[in-house]
Amino acid sequence: MLCFLSVAASAQFRIIGAVFSATDSSLVKDCTVYLDNGKKISVSDGQGKFLFEDLGSGQYTLHFMSPDYAYHKTDVLVSSN
């Protein structure tokens, strides 16, 4: 599974991303994305997109789980720089 992220800066931060298959680059819908061991949870929509809002700056780990794909995790640094 692949994930593309963008981080939007303001007083609070958000992580916006999309989940793609590593084998054929198709979008993965209904993928559960956990932020830091389940503190926040998002599910990818029909276009593979997910969103976490109202985050502070810092290091986060995103965990991706889908019944059709292998578990994947990635670390993300959120900052205003």
C-alpha cells in the first residue's frame, strides 16, 4: 500500500492523504487509517482520500489497515517549517 500526504499549516494542522495500491496504483477505499495507535481514526473514501484535522505539530505514525492489503505504517513530521 502506498500513501501520499500533504500537510496544511495554520494554528492547528491537518494531514490529508490518499491510499494507493503498491501493485497497480489503484485507489484503495475503505482503508482504516489510525493515527498514533488509534488516538484518531479515519477511513479512506471512494477516492482513497483520508483526513486528520486539529493536530498539533510533532511526529505522528500513520497505520494503514485494509482487509485486501498488507498492513503498512509510515512516520509523518508535521511542522510549520
